[in-house]
Amino acid sequence: MAKTILHVEDNEFNLKIVRQLLSRTSYRLIEAVNGEEGVAAARNELPDLILMDIQLPKISGLEATRQLRADPKTAHIPIVVITSFALSGDSEKAKQAGASAYLAKPYSPRQLLEVVRKLAPEA
Amino acid sequence: MPREEVTFPDGSLARHSAPSGWGVRIAYFFLTRTPVGKVVLWIAGIKSSVHAKLLSGFLIVTVLFIAMGALSLQAITHMSRQTALLDQAHNRLDWSRQIQHALALQMNFTAMALLLRDETTVEKILRENNRFNNTLALIAAAAVPEERDIIQRIRVAQGEALTAVADIANLLRDGRADEAMEMQLAKGYPLYEQIAGLVDQIVNFEQTSMRGMRASVAAATRRTQVLLGLFIVASMLLAILLGFVISWSFILPVREAHGFVTEVARGNFNAKINVANRDEFGVLADRMNQMSRDLEVLYEKQRAAAQQLESLNRQLRDANKAKSEFLANMSHELRTPMNAILGFVEMMLDDLYGEVPPNLKEPLKDVQLNGKHLLNLINDVLDLSKIEAGRMELSMAEYSVQDVVDAVGAALRSLALEKGLKFNAGVEPGIPLAYGDGMRITQCLMNLAGNALKFTRQGAVDLWVERQGDRLRFRVSDTGIGIAENEIENVFAEFRQADARISREFGGTGLGLNITKKIVEMHGGRIWVESRLGKGSTFFFEVPLRSRERAGA
């Protein structure tokens, strides 16, 4: 059965990159455009991996990560936090919120795919 | 310090906070409970200089003492005059007694002449008569008016007595002794009796007058003693009173000023000094009040300025916060499209959209290269802005110097190979783990080594780290274009590259060295360069082996 990836991101071009990147793979992709939707989608779909942008409308990626980690239903799902600040300490914050991995924008699509395959190997 | 308020009889207040002892308490008793306080205020209110007031006080006391001296002198003069009068009276008494003696002798000799019937004895009578007359002349010369009449009568009686003696002498010479005896008894003897009575009168008079004089001298002496005593006591009291009121008319404003200055020192610029004085102390008090008003105005101005500063400070803090938020947002807003641009290009070059036609490969690579360059620029500008805003924070942790050098070597080795440059990266053996922001130190070394590779066309780039006591020294040397002597001091400035042509040829933002310098300084280190134009450059930086983060550089 195909693994499901949830991508939470508000920029349509970045959504498109991941969509096109994963179109050649067996992963099933679902998308959410803000923190709230992201948390709801994660609870409904229980994906195998979540790509979480750090700066999102409604609630931030860090907050969404914390909520999912606090929920026993979603606590086990690996979450890759993608930040665009690249400030010292951002990786710390991501880890504290419960992120499994951390990627700074601009990321290389190749690199992203490597991380995805590592955390949720294709069936 | 105890603070006392004293109310004067006229209702005015004296405030002071000077230490007060018994003397001051007694003084305040007199000032507040007796009219002395009013006198003090009156003297203070006299429109005259302190000098004149002091001089007047001393003059008054001096005049009193002069008057006392004059009084004493007068008493002494009076007494010596009385004594002289007494002396004269005494003389007159002496003379009167001599007259009495001479008279007795005359009578004696007359009696002898009659007994002896001897004419020669009469001469003795005449001699005594002369003595009598001479002495009487002395008394007459010194006689007081009351005595003159008696003296005149004595003279007349004496003249008659002498005539009688002459007659008796003639009768004796003629041998008529019985007649002479008769004459003596009828005329001579009564005359002598009369003279003796008159002389007794004078003696009595002198004795009485002498008693009177003695009593009057004694009375005058007593009077003088009492008067002088009173004068001395009065002068002393007046001198003490004058000293007290004059000195307190000066002490009060001084104490008032002391209280005032204490108030001002405590920061009460509303303090007012209120003194009755219209002398120098009054002028001083006016000046002090003026000073207090000026100070208050200054204080108000200063407070307003401080408030303004505080509000400015608040605005600045808000602005700084806004700047930080703006930076965070800008970072996100710039990176998001960069992510899309670089992401799409990479996917195209990875043939995700099918094989790229060969003639498009180069332009796509150019887009990628310039995109990455733009990203570097954005990173540099954001780094610098963070440093400037004090938002750059070091992530302090243990790090391995070898790891830092390895990371830089790994990142740049391929570039060196591409340019045909020798590239050596090494670390002195035995350096322990360092403490600091390893990522930022890596960024610094990467900047320096990247520059060295960029500005070197042939030769070698060497990278070396060694320990200097408790510091780490990083060294990056190249055989590149070098830096002109007059440009060396500018290489660490923002947006400065040694030459505008260089930026066209080699690219770069000109921010790398400035950022490097600031990161090194945040670690408590320093950076410097040795270089000669055309002979290559060597950049050094030193950071403590174990850094303590400094406030934003």
C-alpha cells in the first residue's frame, strides 16, 4: 500500500514543487494550506510523514507540530519542519516542538526526497 | 538630624536642622519667650551692612566704658578737692591753736611784768603779739567768709589790748605799779578774755566745718561706689545683650540657610529661605531663593528631557522590535520564492520534466548559479541586519576545530581543484574541544577561505589552525592578488571591496569580511590581515578556546 505524505505549506509554488517531485514516486500526497487544516488533515488521514512549513497562517508550524505530538493518535508520525529563517536556534526550536528532522529553505528537491525516503521508505 | 521649628514673638518661623546643644536651647528660650526675639528681628531688619551693625555694637559698648571712666575721674577729682579743703581747714585749726597759745603767753608775760615790775618783760609781750598778728594774718588769708567778721573783731580787740599793754608798760616805767595793776585788771585782762572767746569761736567753727566736710566726703565716696557699681553692671548687661542680639541677628539667617541648603541637597527645589535681614544676609537669602527657582526650572527641564528621552527610548525599542519582525518576515518572504526558483531549476536539470535539450542546459545552469548567488547575497544582508539589530545570537556549545576545518575543506576542495590551485587544510595536533558557536566559526573560516580561492588565479591556498595559549588562531594564506597598503584598513568595512573592478571580476557582496569580523568579535576575538599587492594575503583571526558570548557586536 502506498505511503501517504501530508504537505502543509501556504505557497502554491512550493506546494507544486513537492507535488511534481512526488508525482514520479509511489507516495500519495495530501496538502493543507494552513496550520489548522494541517492538524485536521493529519488527524483524519493519519499520514506516514508530514512536511511542515514553519511559518503558516492561523497557527504556526511549530504550534501544529506540538499539537500533533500531544495527540496520542498522531504522536508517532514523523514530522519534517521546514524553516525559512535559518536563524541560530531554529533547529533547536523545531526539535523542542517534536520535529523528526529539520530542513532550511531553500532546500534542494533532491535532498528533500532523500529525507522523505529515509523517514518513510517507499513500499 | 533633628529638625526644629521655632516661632518668634511676631509669629515668624525659623526652621533649622543644625545640631543643637544646651547653649542653643537657652538662646532659643530667650528668642522665643522674651522681647529679645523682637529686638533680634528688628536689628536684622535694619537696612545696613553687617560691618556697620557690628561696628555700632562695639561703639555703643565703648562709649559706655568711656562714660564710666569719665564718671570715675569726676569722682576722684571731687574727692581730692574735698581733701584739699579739709587740709586747709586743718591748717586754720592749727593756726587758731597757735593764736590761742600766743595769747596765753601774752597774758602770762603781762602778768609776769606786773609781778616783777620789770619793763623788759614787756618786750616779750610784744614779741608774742607779733607772732599772734602774723598767724592771724595767715588765718585771715585762708578764712571763709563766715570767719572774717570774727577775725576783724579779734584784730580790733588785739589793737586795744596792745594799747593797754603799752600803757601798762609806761606806768611801770614811771614806777606806778599799782596803777598799772589796776589798768591791767580794768582793761587788759577783759580784752584778753574777749580775744580768747573769739579765738575759741573760730576753733569751734573750724572743728564743726571739718566734721561736716568729713561726712560729705564719706557720703560722696559711698555715692560714687554705688554709681560706679551700677554703671559697671549696666554696661556689662548691655554689652551681653548687644552681643547676643547682634550675633543672633546673623546666626539666625545662617541657620536658616543651613536648613535651606539641606532641603535643596535633598532635592526639594521648592525650598524657600525667609529671613528678616536686610543686610548682606538678606541679599544672600534673595540670591539663594533665586538659585532655588533656577534649580527648579532646570530640574523641570531636565525631568521633561528625561521623559522625552524615555519616550524616545520606548519608540526606539518598538522600532527595533518592528525591525526584527520585519527581518524575520523578509527572510521568509525572500526565501520562499527563492525556494521555488531553485527547486524548479534543480528539478529541470534533474530531468524531472523529461530530458533537457542540450542548448538549454547552460542557460538553466546560469539561472541556478545566479539564483544561488542571489541567495548568498540575501543571506549576507540578513546576517548583517541581524547583527546590526543585535538579533544575532551565538549558539554556544562544544565544537571540534578539526570538524570545522574538515567542513570547510570538503566544501571548497572541488572549487580549488577546478581552478587548478593547491589547497592545504590542517590543524595543530592535540587541540582540545573548543567552546563557541561552531557553525558561525565555520562560516567565518568559509568566508576567508572562499575569498582566498576567489582572489587567487594560480598558486596555493593554505588553511591552518593552531593554539596560542588560551586562544585559537586561524590562518588563511593565499598567493592571490593581494591588497594595496592604503586599502588594508578598509577590507573589514561593510560593502567595501578593495577595488570596484574586483567586484566585477570576482563578484561578492563585500559583506563577508564584515560579518566575519563581527562574529569573531562576538566571540571575544580579533581579526587582522597581512598583505602586499600582487604578493598574496594572509588573514588571521583569534578566538578564545572557550568563549563567553558578548553582547551583539
